[in-house]
Amino acid sequence: MRRALLLTPLLAVLSLTGCAVREAYVAVPPPPPRVEVYGYAPGPGYVWCDGYWNWAGARYTWVQGYWARPPHPHARWVRGRWEHRRGRYEFERGHWR
């Protein structure tokens, strides 16, 4: 009995944690990308990572692009993009390849 009482709060926390990790799906398409003026790279080897529209619960918000150094030689930046799948929009974040 005592063991069951100790496990109950633990199971409750684990079930809430599982609910917090969700993938967002959006029914409306994102606005067109903004044109960003980014100037010169801050140093040799930097790559511009484009800004993107992020879904913030009830609307899209713009996330500004930034300069970054590749994590390893020959790395290539793959920009983030919104994909229309199964009647909804899903965002695939930018990443290094």
C-alpha cells in the first residue's frame, strides 16, 4: 500500500511530461518569407541562416536570421521550411548537413 502511494505522484509527473512533448500542426499556411538585409559576414567561414515563420500558439511570428559558423568542415546549412502534409502544415527546422 505504501509503495503504491509513493508511485502515484511519480506516475502523474511522467504522464504530464509525456503530454508536454508535442509536435505542432497548423491549418493555415505561413506568410511569405520576409526579405532580410544581412550585410557582410562577421568573419571568414560564417554562413547566413535564413529567418523563418514560427508558429507561436495562435499565430505566426518572424524569427530573424543570423550568422553562424558551420560545426565541421564541409557542413552545409539546410534552411527550415513549412511542408503541407495531410491537410496541415508542419515545420521542418533548419539544420546542418
